[in-house]
Amino acid sequence: MPLIGIKNELQNKELQIIPIKGLPIKTTWSLIWMKRKKHSQIANAFLEYMKKEKTNIIKNKFSWNENY
């Protein structure tokens, strides 16, 4: 189960993580699209925002999971 899916339960101490050898499984997330896809202005703005703010987004939205 991804931590993001059980964030509230972990923070409320309703669930506990039991360490198991070989876990957690680490994943890499990517944004993908068709090679010749012409993006709308909004999509281009979103992609530029993600490129510019990637580090801040990870730090501000996902750093909580380092506690687990």
C-alpha cells in the first residue's frame, strides 16, 4: 500500500508499519505523453510549473513520509 494512501491513518496512529526485509519498494514517478502530442496552453503551463517547482513540491507535500 502506498504511504500516501494511508497517510491520515498513520498520522492518527490508527495504523502502524511493521518493518519487513525487502520493503518498502521504492518507485519512480514520471510524466509521460505521446511523442507528437501538441499540448494546450494550460498543459504547457502545468509542465513548466512542474519542472520549476518539482523539488519544492516533493519537499512540501511528500516529506512527511520520511517519518515512516
